[in-house]
Amino acid sequence: MAEEKLRLHHIEIEGFRGVNRALRLDFGDRGSLICAPNGQGKTSVLGAIEWCLFGELAYQMKENTTNDEVVNMHHPTGESVVRLTLRRESEEFVIERTRRVGRRETTLRVTTTQGEVVEGSDADSFLFRLLGLTFDDFYRASFLHQESVRGLLVDEPRVRNEALDRLFGLDKLRDILASIQIRPVTEAIDDIRGKQTRVYDKLSGASQQLEVQRHRHLQEALAVGLSERNLTLDAGRALAREALQGISDFSARNGMAAPEISDPETVDELERVARRVKDAIRESRLNAANQSTVSAASGRLVDVEAMQGTLQGAATVAALAAAAVERHIQASGSDEELRQRKAELASKREEVRRAIGAQEMTTRLLGDAMSLVREDPGMKSCPVCNQEVVASTLFDLLETRMSGVQRTEHERLIFDLERATNGLDSLGRVEKERSSLREASARAQSEYERIVQDAQRTLPGLPVGSEASDFLQAEVNAARIELEQIKAAYLNREQELDAVDQAVDRLRALQKVVKDDEDSAGLEAKVSAQSQDGEENVLSEELNRLASLQESLEAIARAVQGVARIRAHEAIDSSRATTAEYYRLLCNHPYFDRLRIDAQEKMLAGIAKNSYVIRVFSSSDGKATLASSRLSTAQMNCVALSIYLGLSSVLTHNLGFVILDDPSQNLDTSHKASLAGVLSGLLSGLQVIVSTQDLELEGFLKERFGKDQVTTYRLAWTAKEGTSASAA
Amino acid sequence: MTTYTPTSSRCIALLDALLEDHGPQGFGRVMQKLLAHCFRRHEYWVMNNPIGVPDFVAVRPGKVQGYAVEVKTATGRKLQLKERELKAVRMSDHYPVVAVLIFPDLNPRWLCIDAHGLQPGALDTRSLVRYQRVTIDFDLDSEFRAVLAEFHEAAMTSSYALDHALHSEAPTV
């Protein structure tokens, strides 16, 4: 026979949340209905039961000194008092919990049937033993809060998972998991690794640059004949000594002061030595250049060669001018011949001119005669000689003479005159040319003589004439020999300096590689110093600490989640059949008539948490779908009610009542009727307390419970009085 | 045998160049060859395993037990250690060693870990220092740096050039 369980007998409330003045509600043995529109205090009355039994409220807002979620702010004494009477067969337990406004602590007192009063922590222990369940289990077993249902109706999986965790009594574990903040640790680790990476990248970048530089310097060193194995400071010092010795020897041989350069001790000093020796080489070259007679010899040679060239040029010009005059005489004849030809031509021209004058006289006479005949065509005798003439015949005769002989003779004479004149002009031009050539020849000769005189000032022994050329050639040869000797001496010195210069170049090439190695060592030393004393060490330690913390947190989270996973599976498995049955009764879905909940693990913020999949199935063809995607809000509400009722029926505890706070949200009429039917089915073993603002549900419940099996209260609320109740 | 040992920073530059040139897998093969050569220089008889696991076995002449070495280069945060690889070094008659090149790091170095204490899977490279290590009887890191500097150019040229260069060095045994 099942043991009788604790039932609610009555409750007295004062100053609790929406209840201000004292309020008493007697619960019926079977069912109790608390009916009121929203905001009239239904949840406050049910919350009073919860608070009285456990001292806390599941969905309590965050409290502070100005926001007391328990004590009614208008209560005259500022105190909440809830007194709940539970009965089990003949036993009666009066549980009284009080709290002053603004205080966190509550006062609990339990009075037993025998009048024994238990208070304080003893009362808490007593109450736990009496009720046989925890605050969390109270929600799973006895009190279906409207918030528990509401969570399942939200689309967001996280909220649904939280609501289910709450229904399965796992919300504390979920809170623990939520409090394990692995992500900040992970972020801190990433941050430190990022810093380390940046440090590494800087070192890596600098190292690569150095390596590229070293490689280039190494190639330079190999190119000047150095071996990679000998690129050391000692080898550098030996090279430096070699260069110093070389410049000293050179200075001594050439009568110059040797530079004072000390032996190098460090890599940087190798470069100093190289620079100083280079300076000494440059100075030596400058000195040698200043002391050298190369430029004088070279200048002399250049002068003599120039003189030779000038003289040769002038002589050539003079010879050419004289030859031109000679060629002109040969071509045009001597001066005498020219004078003779000129006189002949002048005589001839004079003779022609006279013939022309005579010929012109004859022409005038002929013309006059023709004019006379023309004027007197009947002329019979000549007016000059009186000789008989025929005018027309005479005229014809005269005209024939005029146009024939007379004209031909005139043309011949004019041609002769022109030829003589042209010949004279031509002779004049020849004479002018000859004169010009003679002048040029004289100028060339004069220039040559001037140049010889100038050269004689430089070379006093310079002879005039053809011997000058030989004399000058001998001078050029002598200057060349002198210059070659000076050049040989210069080259010899240059070779010595080049040898020292090359030693310095090798020294510099070696110094660069050794310097690169030194820089590399310096870089490493810097990093090493940082890692020993500085940030890198701190970062590494911090990283190890955080990695250890991360591992610990992950281990804790895995352990907590392990418990949560097992408990979720237990809750689901234990209530699977009853939940499915309640779903079938409540939802009464025409197709998806079976319900199944599966728990999985899902990573959220680096931590595995329970994630639930609610599926509905069709018995007819086994087809399944996700409840949230297929069911309406009302049907999802039925799912929530099914889970709650399923769980409450399998949990073991000492409470013989269930409380449902406004369970008909979103339900349509048929669902409300089904809910009333299901709840009436509970009445045989449990006391059922339902608060509702839904008149339809109220009607169904009264109908299914039976009028004599249900106690109904109607609540009203005013700001001054708070909630008041009246039996309906 | 060690002649010239480059600094850590130069070692980083040389390894960076090899990693960039060969990619992670090729880089791993080059490191394996160079590491084996370090043992060879210290009078070990080194046998490369043609089937790949373990990567090589190094034994001193006249000795029975040497090292069975699995070479790992963890260029990422995680080091993948296969069960096959662990089994191969553990099943050999030699001391099982997983040699992990810690690179990229400010101080590139080898961690020679006792394979007995390792589990297959992805290991955080940071956590490797917590495992039991094997002490090699010569300064492996110095030798490795010297070998790296000496054979870097050959390694950058080609795998064949590296093999040729490594084998052209007269074996000490």
C-alpha cells in the first residue's frame, strides 16, 4: 500500500509580493482552482507556497536594497509572513517563514502535530526530511511554473535546452557549467601566443635579413679569395697585420712617414684598421702623384710633339702654296707671255673698232641715198654726180647692198670685237689669280718662319728647313723614353699599393661576415636576456599557468557535464513512457502521435553542454520530425506539460500535490479539455492546485473534477489592499 | 666534430628559409636527414628505415641497444602522433625516442621524448616539455645547428643535393 503523502491544507499569507493584507486559502482535498485575470496575484499565492517551503523563488528577479522581490512594499510593518499547513493522515505540520524588508535571511519555524517547534537550520533539515526533495526537484515534481513552459516555446535552441535542463533538475549543473569561463582563459592564451608570435616574427625577420646580408657578404669574401672556415676574428687580425705591414713597407721605400695604426682587438676595430689603411693608401697615391715627374715629362713630350706637328703643318702649307703658283704659271703661261698676249688683243680690238667706224659711215651714206630715192621716186639723175639713174632700180640696188654685204660685214666686226674684249677680260682674271696665289704663298712662308722663330725660343738648337723635322723627331723620342721610365716607376709603386689595397679589401670582406655573426650573436643574446629576465619569461610562465588552468577547467567541465549527461539520460529514460503517454493524451495530434526526447552534447563557448532534440513520430508510418519545426505553440505547450507531468509521476518524494501555474497558455479548446481530463486523472492520487485566468479551462476543470471535488477561489487586487481572495 | 655553431637567430633564419622552400612535409624530411647526420657525426651507426617507421635507428658500434627515433617537426600548435608511429618505436629493440623539433621558437631545439610516456593523438606542442625526456650522449642541439649551417645550401638546392652532400662527408664509422 502506498504511503500517504503530504497535502496542502491551508495557507496564510501577509505582506508577500502582491499580497498585502492577511489572506487565507483553504485547499480542498482533491482539487483547488485559483482563478483571476492576469496581475491579480495568482503567481504570488503559488509563489508563497514555494517560498515558504524552500525560502527562495525560482524566477526571482535580482534583488538589492531598493528592490525587494519578496516583501510587499506597502505592508505596514514591512514583513512577509507565510504560514503553510501540511497534513498527512493525522499529522499536521505548520511551516512559517518570515522575512523583513531589505533582509536576505528568513526565519523558519516548523511546528509539528505534537506542538514541537523546530527553528533555524534545524527547521531547514527537518523540512528537507519531511518533504523528501530539493528545491530543484520541487520544480520537476510538484510545481509547474509558467516560466518552465515558456522556455520550451522559444525558437532559440539555447533557451529550449535551458528549459529542459530546468525540467530535468539540471539547471544548477548548467549554472556551474556556465560559470566555468574557459573562453577568457583561451583568449588569454591566444593573446600570449600572439605576443610570443610577434616577438618570434620580429626575431625571425631580423634573422632572415641578417642571413641574407651574411650570404651576400660571404659571397664577397669568397670572391676575394677567402675561405668560409677562416672567417674569424683571429684571421681578421692576421689580415689587418698584413695590411699594416704592407703600408709601412711602402712608406719606408718611398720616403714617406708610416701611418700609426694599432693592431685591432675587436671586430669593429678591424673596420677601423681597414679604413685607416685605405686612407694611408690614398695619401700615398696623392704624394706619389705630387712627387712624380710623369706630368712634366708627359707635358714636354706633348709640347715637342705639338711643335713638330705645327711646324710640319706650316711647312706643308707653304710648300703647297708655292706649288700652286708654279702650277698656275705652267697652266697659264709666264708673266711675259701674258703681257704679250694682252698687247696683241688690245691692238686687235682697236683695229676692229676702226673698221666698225668706217663700216658705219658707209651704212649712213647708203641710208641717205635710199631716203633721197624714196622721197623722189621719179628721180632721173643723181643729185651728187648727175649721173643718169633709174630711181626704182637704184633703190633696189641700195637696199640689196644694205641688207646683204653691209649687214654681214657689221656682224663679223662685232664678233671680232667681242672676242678681243673677252680675251682681255680672261687675261685679267688669270693675272688676278696669280697675284692671289703669290700672296698666299708669301703668307704661308711668313707663317712658317714665324713658327720656326717661336720654336727656336723653346728649342734653341732647332735648325730651319728640312733638318728641323729630324731634330724634332729626336726630341720626341727622348721625351718618350723618359716618360716610359717614369711610368714604370709609378706602376711599381701602384702594384705595391694595390697589394696592400687588396689585403684591406679581404680584411673588409672578412670583417663584414664576422660582424654579421657578431650581430647574430648579439641578437640572440638580446633575446636570451629577454627570455631570462624579461617579458618572454613572464609570458611563458603565464602561458603555462593558463594552459594548466585551461586543462583543469576543461576537466571540471567534463566531470560536471558527465553528471549532467547521465542525469539527463536517467530523467529522459525514466519518464519516457509516461511523457509519451501524456503527450498522446494532451496533444492529440492527428499524425505525430508519439514523442521522443534525446540528449546530446554540444560545445558552447568551449564547454560541452546538454542539448536536447525533441522529435515527434507518426505511429502509422514511423515518420519523424523535429517538434519545434513542426508543432504549433499550443502543441509545444502540450509537449512541455507532458514532460513535466511525466517527470513528476516518476520522481520519489513526500509531496502529495501538484501545482500548475497558468498551464493553459496558448492552448486551444480541445487541448484545454484534454488537459482538464489529464489533471482529473491525477486526482485519484494527488491534490491538484491550478491557477488560471482562463475561464474556458476553469469550466473544463470544474466539469472534469466534479463540483464537489474542487475548491475555487477568485482573486482580486487593489494597490492598497493587495490581493484578496473569495471562495467561489 | 662540431666546428662552427650558428646562433639561434641564424638558426631561425636558416630553418625559416627551409620551411618556406620545402613546405611542412619536405621540411620534415630534411630535418630527419640532418638529425640522423648528427648521430652519424658522433660515431653512431645510423640505419634509415625504408618503411618509414621509425625514421631511423642509431646505435653505437659494439653496443646492442641504441635509439629508435621517430622525428617530428611541429610547425603548428598541435603535433599529430599516430599510433603506428608510436608502436613502431616501442616495438623495436632500441630505446624509443620521439624527437620533436621545437620550431618556430625563439630557441629552435630538439626535444627527445621518451616514447613510453606518449599517447597517440594531437599533442599541444607547449605541453611537450612535461613529458619524460631522453638524454642523448652528445650536445644534439649544437651539433644540429652546425650540420644545419653546413648543409643548408645543399638542402635548399634539392633533396638529391642534400643526400649527396651528406654522404660525401666521410663516415666516422
